[in-house]
Amino acid sequence: MVGDTEQAEDGPKPGDEDALAALRWHWGEAYAITAEGGLWRAMRRDGLGGWIEAGSPDGLGAAISADYAVKAVPRDAGAGR
């Protein structure tokens, strides 16, 4: 599943650290979340599917929500990883 990648730009934007921390707080047990060069990415911790990508933290949050609505990630999926 791929989100809104057209907004991706090089370099950090103001607030990226706070937005990344917020996404990880909400979704970090179920998804590994990264942000580099304006590309926001998440991968399910249960190993299903591939990378979910977006050009903004809001876009990634929406894409994660949609992915989770289709098939929830067990919250213990990341144990030991």
C-alpha cells in the first residue's frame, strides 16, 4: 500500500521529530516507523505486506489507519524484534 508520495522532499522539516514521535506513540507497537528525506515509511511488525509510504506524517497516519482497518496487527507482533 502506497500513500501520498508526491510531497516527499529532501531534508528534515520543522516538527518532523515531534510528528515521528507521535506516530510511534500511537502505532509503534504494531508498525516500525521511519522518516528520512521527506519520505515517511511504516512496516507491519507481523511481517505481512510491504512498506507503507507517504510524503507527510498525516499521510502516513492515514495510510496506517487504513491498513490496520483491513487487518489489525497483533500488538505482540513486535515482541523480540
